[in-house]
Amino acid sequence: RKPVVTTRKIPLAQLEEKHGLSKGELITRISIPTENWNLGICRKTNPSMEKSRVLVFAALARVEKGVLSEWRMAFSNGFDAVLRDRDLEVDLTGRPLPFGEKEYETLDDSIDRLTSVWVNREYERKTAQILARDFLNSVEK
């Protein structure tokens, strides 16, 4: 048996990918950020009676002096896929609130691209845009 020589941090999203843990690696600690956020939300919707059709939305935001200083947003089908656009998060961070139509168009376009993998799930795709807009509207208040 080899002694543990090094440790490393792996984002949770990478554990789902093929290059997450290597053979013989073991998770020994889980780190959960303890930062303060002004607003957090998690919603699960079932657009139909089919149990295989689920939309999960989770988001966090921090506002300082009327500016969106940091935020995170992700969508999931509730089973095996988590969708997140870090470029969008970076793009909208630092913008003054309330957002204008330009920012909301950027948001809608990003979510449209992000959810394009959900073929034949137009309801979930449209609902994702509505949930994100509602979340950011509530951050502004």
C-alpha cells in the first residue's frame, strides 16, 4: 500500500466527467463555501406527469451597493445533467441593478444555447428563462 503523497481539490462538476478521480483515489474531505449570499433559491418543477421530466433551478447572488457583485446559476434535468454557463456569470457580474433589456437578452440567449441539449423539451427551456429572469428581478429588490 502506497502512502498518500499529495492531495488536490476537484470541483464537483469534474467528478461527473471521465477525468474526475483517478484509479486508487479517494474522497476524504468535502469543502462547502461559507460565503454570505444575499439571495439563494432552488426550485424543482415537473412539467408533466412523466417522472422523467423534471427541471431543477438553483441560483445564488450577492449584491453590494446596487451592483451584482457575484452570482451562480445552474439547471438540471434532475437525473444526470447539470447545465451552467460560467461565461454568463462573469459577463453579468459587476453590472448595476436593475438590469436593462440588453442584460436580459444576454441572459435569454445564453440559456437558449445552454438548454439546446434538451431536445423536445420546449416547456423546460422556456421555464428556465423565466426562472432565471424572476431570480434576477428579485435580486434587484
